[in-house]
Amino acid sequence: MHTRKVQVVDTGGTKAEIKGVISEIEVYPGGTAEWWFVPVAAGNFSDLHCHIKDGDGRTHAQKGMTGTVTIR
């Protein structure tokens, strides 16, 4: 996969653009990131998860913060 760009946005518009090789994006609560990329193959990628731990020792992924990208 090749990243075209990543934008950090809020209700007021684009706050930043990040370009180049990207392997991880951290989005803060209430935030939004838009990631444009060029796929090299179709498929499902269901390994999106947040590994940050809360005070109770459980990760955000254990609390349901996971995701899937489907490329057709």
C-alpha cells in the first residue's frame, strides 16, 4: 500500500497534512483523520486496533476499539 496523504481534520477544517511512509496514526478522542492510499490488492484487513491501555490495565482494543478496512 502506498499512502497519498493523511489529513488531520476537525469541524473547522483541515489542521494538518502528513505525506510519505506511514505505519501508524493516533487519533485522539473526538478527532478525525482521513487517510488516502493506493491499494495494491483487494482484501479485508481486520487487524486495526488501539493498543493504548486505560487505568484499569485493559487496552482500548479489549474495550472494542478495533476496525476493518475492505478493499474491493
